Amino acid sequence: MASVASLSASLQQRVSAALAAAVPSAVDADPLLRRSDRADFQANGVLGLAKRQKTNPQALAAEVVAALPAGGGADDTIAAVEVSGPGFLNITVSDAAITRNLAARAADDRLGVPLSEHPGTTVVDYAQPNVAKEMHVGHLRSSVIGDAIVRILEFGGEQVVRRHHIGDWGTQFGMLVQYLIEHPHQLDHSEDEGEAGEASMSRLDRLYKASGALFKSDEEFKERARRRVVDLQAGDPRTVALWQRFVDESKIYFDSVYSKLDIQIRDEDIVGESGYNDMLVETCDLLEKSGVAVWSNGALCVFFDDIKGKDGEPVPLIVRKTDGGFGYAATDLSAIRNRTGDLHADTLLYVVDVRQSLHFRMVFETARRAGWLTEQVTARHLPFGTLLGKDGKPFKTRSGESVKLEDLLDEAVQRATAVVREKGEKIGLTDEEITANGTQVGIGAVKYADLSTSLGRDYVFDLDRMVSLNGDTSVYIQYAYARTRSIFRKAGQEQRAAAHPELALEPAERALGLHLDAFGDTLAEVAEVYEPHRLASYLFQLASLFTTFYEQCPVLTAGGGQDQVENRLFLCDLTARTLRQGLTLLGIRTPERL
Ligand code: ARG
């Protein structure tokens, strides 16, 4: 494992040193280097420095250029530097430096991407469906985004603890368990119910509806259901055993949806709301004793100066309700105590709908006051927006119900399979291959549409667009990958090709090469800000640059002889590996033939 500094990082260093050589007091001046259309890179740092020094920027730029190793010599990274405009430096790197850097990446299994220097422990709270309830599109976003963030952080060397904070506790379970006691065979399995996941869900749904109806219409049942909640929270064995049946039944259903989604959920990472039940009393006691929470109208509340309702009255966080019950907030506060105190996390992430923003703001602030979140711990809600229908309104079925996640996935796979079939038949794919690829393309399309949108934004769920071969889609990227594989098959060569740094590069090769070199920097940035859409856009750009390269630079029939064929094969191979690694981090598969 050898990490590789990007050309951008090497230049950054060289320009910094040159700035410091020109102005000795400027050791920490930022060269403000970025990729540019005019040359390969542009550094704008001279301007600010000249201003600070009260000197002429163009003259200072000339001094910096003189201090830069350029145009040959032992350090041949920089091919040329030009001063432009008021004092910008336009820097062109040498073709040899590009190819050498890429060769170093290709020699490393991690493509030269470094591990984080100071890895910490991050708890990611994501994929948190609710027991006995259907999963809907909101759970899609949390799962897809959370899974990508977990993968990206782990790839960077972070210690990640996954937490699926499922909704498995609360008053509705009193009602459900009581109903099951009174109608004991309602969760029994019968022979002819079809797929396990769907069957589980329909049993649960039936029970949920029937018990809900009774709860509304029958006061006495309501009372029995209430008492049942108390039994549950007190740990009465029979009640707990029945409750467990709901959880187990739901897990069968969750499993079936997650396996469709191609997301792995491990049982030990499912720590639902019930997992914190034993801490609730203590959490409230601690809040009360420290004065962080106070009793108000019979409820234990935390108040905030800056959080008020429309009527101007303060909106409190309620940790214990008037009936003595504990709510969502008490559980989340207890979870924080567990995650910082027992799991020793230094970062807590919550991939949850934007509509819960106020909840998390209040919970974090409360935990800070209580000392459970110290300055050493970062807690962040990563809020995501709503999935919209084509009419621009929250995505619903025609009859106005929320869309079942499974239906949506099935449709995506169906549509993608049709797209894959059209091309696949031409290249002689078997029916089995078409089905397998259709699944990978369809699920990839759903994930990519989600991940390529910046987190907080709403987006329209438009399957036509999502499985389109043109445009910013995963299918487009998957095709680019498959194309690289087909080139290798044609070359009759599976093993890697050698790089030839002595060869001059075409513009399309340089553009592709410089982008490949930026993979590690992109990942570092994505992991820093938790924004998977930056990785999505990097990969889309990579696929586009590869397409241009493929159109402009013949690979197997390159005119420059065998070395050039090899060097181009080498570029194809590194592109393939980068695309595959990148898509894998987004949870998206790469079919070999499309
Ligand atoms: N189960 C909740 C829902 O479906 C999301 C849980 C989010 N996580 C948390 N720690 N509160 O809305």
C-alpha cells in the first residue's frame, strides 16, 4: 500500500515554497491552486500576497515564477508557467509527470488513495425503518445515503459504527400486542403466502389496521392497550415475547427490501429505540437534577431561548410526557449517552429527513448542556430532502398513498432491464445476464439519482430520466466501465498494461489523466463534508472524459506503435478501476458486459 500525492498536491507544495522564497514572511500563504481551462492549473495566491506586501502583483508573480522548478531539470513536474492577467499563474504539468503519477496509482490496490491520518470513531445513524410498518420512499433516502457515507468513511480508514435506529418502541406496541393476545393466530404463517418479505408485511399491515380500528372505536380495548404499554416498558415476559414477534416478523420484511436494494444490514447493528429503554429513567433524572430539564404543565421539558412557535411561546423539547411516558427525544438523548460514553465516538451522524431538523437541534443542544456532547464530539444531522413526483409534489401513488419502496424498486428494475435488453441482445448476452444486469442497472439508477442530488435538495423521481443512457445517470457510467472491459477483451488481454511516461499525450489523454489523478483528493473532500454527490459528479465527469478519449484516441489501433497501444490500455485500466472503486463506494455495481 503506497499512497500517492496528487499532482495538484505536489504543485500546491511547490508554489507554496516559491511564494515563501519570494516573500520570506509568507511561509503560510495559500497558493489558491485550482484546475483551470487555460492551463492545467491556475494559482491565484499571488494577488492577495502582493496586496498584503503592498507590492506590484505582476512583479511578484515574476519572482515566484523564477523560484519555481520548471521547464526541465531534475524536477520535471512543471512543464511551463505563465503569468496572466493581474498576476495569475497558469501552470502546465508535464506529460511525463501525469503518466508517472498514474502509474504509481495503478501499482497500488487503493489507487494511491491515502488512509486518514487521524482516524476517529463515527457512529452513523441511518436506515431506520419502523417495525410493523411499510417502508416508504423516505427510508430509501436514509438507507442509500447512509450506506454510501459508511462506505466512504470506512475506505478512508475511519472506524465506523452503524446504527439502525428502528422504530420498535412506543404506545402503538401496546395496542398491537394487546390485539394479538385477543386474536392469537393473526401472525401465524400459512403455506401459500408467496414471498417471505411481502407475506410478513401483509400480515403486519392487516394487524396494524385491525388493531388501530379497534383502538379508535372501543374505549375498553383502548384502556387494555394502554395498560399493555406499561407492561411492555416494565419488561413483563409474556408481553415482551409477543412484542418480539412483531420485531422478528418485521426484520424478515426489512431483509427482503434491503436485499432488493443491495444494501447489507447486519443484525448486530440494529439497535432500535427499545435498545435504550433501560436508560430512559436515568437520562431524565440526570436532566432534572442538573436543571437542564424542568417540569412544566406536568411534562419534563427543556427550553431554548431561540426556539419559539408561531404564537411566540417557547417550544420545549419534551423528554417525559404528562402521562409519565418517554418519547422519541428521551430515546435519542439516551442513544447519545451510549454512543459517546460507551462507544467512545467522536463523531455522530444522523441521516434523517429534513423535517426532523428541529428535533435534532434541540436534542444536540440538550446533550451539550448535559455534558454528554463535549467539545471533542461533533454531532451532525445530515438532513435530506423529499422525493417528489413528476407533478412536483411529494411522491404519492395515484390514490394518494405513500409509495411502497418495493414497488418502486421493482419498477426501476423492470425499466432498466428493457434498456439493457435492447443493447444486450446485440452483443449476445444470455437471458440470465440480461436479468442480472437489469437488476444492477435498475438499482444503481435509483441509488445514483438519489446520491447525485445534493443532500438537502428535493428531487423528482423520474424513471425515464434515471435509466437514460445519455445524461448524468449511473447507466452512463456503467456503460463507460463496460466499454473498458470490452476493449480488454478485444485486446485478448486481461492483465494490466504498462505505462509509458516517455510518450507525449493527446489533449483527451491529459484531461482524462489529470481527472484520474484527482480521485483521492475528491474522496478526502467527500469524507470531510459528507457529500456523496461530489463523488457522483466526479464519476460522471470521469465517464464523460473517458468517452471523449475513446472517441479521439484509438486504443488498439493507435498510430504510435505498441507502446502507445499499451499506454492507452493502461489508461483504460486505471479508468476502469477508478470507476469501479468509486461506484462501489456509492453502493452501485459494475456489470462487466452491457
Ligand atoms: N424511525 C424514524 C423515522 O422513520 C427515523 C429515526 C431516525 N434516527 C434517530 N436517531 N432519531 O422517521
